[in-house]
Amino acid sequence: MRVIEMKPLLIVLLGAVFLSGCGETEPTVDGRWYTQSQVDSGQRLFIDNCAECHGVAAQGTSSWNKPGADGKYPPPPLNGTAHAWHHPLKGLKRSIQRGGVPVGGSMPGFADTLSDADTEAVISYFQSQWPTPIYQAWLERGGLK
């Protein structure tokens, strides 16, 4: 009789163990939309594709808000100290994929280089540099819309 009573318990326990791995996802970073894995892969992608112009820490150039002799603006900081936080996620993605050339800038597009997931990882990396008040202001402006 004891074996019969343990069988249902064993089935429940095995089911719980099996199901515990289902549907688990990595938590987001401190209330933000991205995960630490995205930030980590985004850092590598940013260094490989963006750092040459925007700096390794997404700090941009010192005179980013003054046009050069050609009338174009140098690469801005993406670390929360410039205007990137004024743009929603879809706008940031579009800027990376299409580049700035269509709107008179000089940044190349990366649609052929970075997948959609790669683009989101790059954004998660530079947004991870944003102080909480800047990120909150971005959310309040509709950043995730």
C-alpha cells in the first residue's frame, strides 16, 4: 500500500521538476526592458561596430553638438548625456539599421550587418550606460512605444 501512495507523489514531484525549466526567461535588468545577456552581447557588438565613432563607453565626441566644416554633426554620445534618450526604441532601431545618410548625416546603416536581435542588444548596451533618471525620462516620453 505504501508503494501505491508514493507513486502519485513521485509523479507530482517529477512533473514539477520537469515543468520548472519550462517557460523560464532571464529577468530584465533593474526594471529595464533588456536582459544582462543582451547588454553583454551588445557590448561586444557595439565595440565591433560602433565604438570607432561613438567611443568604447558610448561617450561620443567632445564637440558632438557643433557641426563640422561639412555641416554635419559628429557622432553624439549614446550614454545618456546627449539626445539619444529623446528617441523611442523603434526610432533608435531605425537609426542603427538605416543610418544617418538618409537624413543628411554620415552614419552608415547596419541593416546588412546587424540582425534585429543584434540591434536591440547594441541599444541595450548603450542604454545600460544611462542613469536611472534619464532612462525614466525616456520611458515617460514613450520610449517603448
